Amino acid sequence: MSDAIRDRVLTAALAEIPVTGVSDATLALAAEKCGISKRELGDAFPQGPVSLVEAFSHWADRRMTEILSLQDKQRMRDRITSAVRTRIELMTSHKDATRRVTAFLAQPQHAGLAAKLMMGSVDAMWRVAGDRSSDFSYYTKRATLGGVYGATFAYWLSDSSEGNAATWMFLNHRIDNVMSIEKFKGTARQAMAKLPGPLKIFDALRGRPR
């Protein structure tokens, strides 16, 4: 029930955020519009404005995943590009609200929340693109995509070009940084295959042949 209430309140809140900001007042107005009680609102948004920001980010991640899951398979570069672009496009109709949310996350006390949401978003992008890595490249790939997404997102916030054409051009230039990780991963895998396994190394240190 809380998920359904959260989605309803979020939809109503996005219309209020440009005026009243990311605040308890926004949540109260949105709940009133939806006929949601204070108790239900508290259950759905236990941390108030912080929960509202989390709900917005998770909604965008979820919708991006749903949309891209229906698309035909593409090469990895195109899938990653589509993931970044789709997530940003989902916020286009809520651009003013997104600016207020971004300002909220930019406050020093919300640095941890901003980092957590960014990691969740780029992880969702890689996963919907088909990446299932769990090796040394897992964090490198997500950190690199986080830089690309963050820069593209910031560019989009001030982009006034028709259809955000300038943003997508900017993204295409930056995506090469992400793809360099995939190339490095293949080269590193070949090099790693030539090294002894960790058990052999461990036994050698203990003076036991394996």
C-alpha cells in the first residue's frame, strides 16, 4: 500500500516543488490533494523531504529500466547512451522540480544521500544495459558512468536548445570515457588469466606447493 501511496503523492508533489521546494509543506499539500491521511503520509515518507527525494530518484530509475527493457538489444555503447538519455528525458516535464531537488541534494548535509542515489542510478543503468560484472571493474565502471551522467545532467539543467540537442551531443562526446573501461576490462581479463590463482599464491606464501 505504501508504494502506491508514495507514487500518488510523488506525482502531486512534483507540481508543488517548483513553488514550495522540497519540504514538509510540499508533502502536506500533495497528500491533501490525494486524500492521504497524515499517518499514511508518514508511513510512505518516514524521513519527510529526504524520502520524497528518494522516491523521485527511484521512480526515474524504475521507469528507465522498464522502458529500456522493452527495447531491442543494441551494442553496449548504445545501451549505456540510451540509459543516460532516457533517465534525463523522464525528468524533462519536471525540470523546475528537478532543479529544486538538485539544490536540495547539493546541501552539505545531504552529500551522503546524493552519493547513494547516484550510485543506485548508475548501477541501474549498467544492469539494464546488460552488465553483470562483479569483478574489479564493477566500481570503476560505475564511478566512470557517474561522472558522465553527472556532467550530462548538469549540462541539461541549463540547456535551452531545441529537443535538448546540445545535451545529447555533449553526452555522445563523454560516453567514450565509459567505453574505454569496457576495452580495458577485456585487456585486463586476458592478463589476469595468465596469473596464478589466489589459492596458489596463498599456498606459496605459506610454503606449501599446490
